[in-house]
Amino acid sequence: MMRVNRRDFVKAGAVLAGACTTGPWPTQKSASTLPPVIVSEERVIRTVAGLRPYRLSGFALRAESLD
């Protein structure tokens, strides 16, 4: 059974990933050439709120003991 050193494995993976790129890494200059984001109400797909279900008695406040 062949054992592989984790550090050597990660280094080899980084070298292989670097060989797969076709151009330079993006820089701040290239990021500024992105088109502007179009924001409008008609583009909203859905709205999700993180509220809990309604309780007639109001919110629940309980003490919880931790170890």
C-alpha cells in the first residue's frame, strides 16, 4: 500500500489546478470591467423572512440550562 503525504498531495493539486488555467488571475482592474447589476422590483423572484410562526400569546421566553 502506498502512503501519500498530505502536504505533497496538496502541492501537486495546486500545480495541476494552475496548469488548467488559460489566462492570468483576475485582478481589481478586470473586476471593474464587469457590467453593472440591474436591480428592480420586477426582477425579484421571491422574498423570504426569517420570522417564526405567529403566537396568539406573544413570543416565548424560557430559561435554558446548559451543563
